[in-house]
Amino acid sequence: MSHRDAIARHLRASARLTFGNTASRIYLGLVVAVAVFVAVDTLFVSHDDASFAGVWLFFLAAPTVFAFLLGSSMAGADAGGPAWFVHLALVVSVLVQACALGWFSRLVRGPHRGRSAHPQGV
């Protein structure tokens, strides 16, 4: 097996953990729904005061997003860094947590899920 095949196999396994189970899909669906809500609230709703709709995205991406933001502030960025970094930190945090949910659900299910108790049909 070549190095390229090993990398491809590792990437497929990571993608399966991140997107290929019910827990991760529910989490990612919830994040997408909240992101759509935040976008609609930001673009189409006028407020007399500040809207805190975007805070819900940070709640869904916590605690990993706060680790990214803390790292950027320790590196010298002001208030979490530039907007592109905050958006990137949100996306990466959500993907890391979806992968962790997939790993945890696989851990809870156990390695023998989906296999017959009697492989010979007895």
C-alpha cells in the first residue's frame, strides 16, 4: 500500500466520522439552521439595538471555537482576530466537533454493530 492510499483511506475514515452518522448529521443540520437564521436576521431584519443572533453559532461551536479565539489573542490579534479568522474558526470548530460526535457514537455503539450474532446463519 502506498503512502497516497493510506492518506486517502484516512481521509475517507475521517469524513465518515464527520458526516456519516446520525449524531453528526443532526448536529451539522442544527448548525446550518442556526447559520441560516443568523444570516436572515443580519441581512433582512432591522433592529433598534444590537442583535445577539450570532451568539447562538458560538454556543453551538463551543468549546473548540473559544480555544481558537484564545490562541489568536495569545498570538497578538485584537478581539479574536480578523473576520476571516473568526469565520474559519467557527467552521473548523464545527467540523472538529462533528467528527468527535461521530467518534463518540461509534465508541458507544461498539465495534460489532451491524454484524450478525451468527455469521454462518446458525
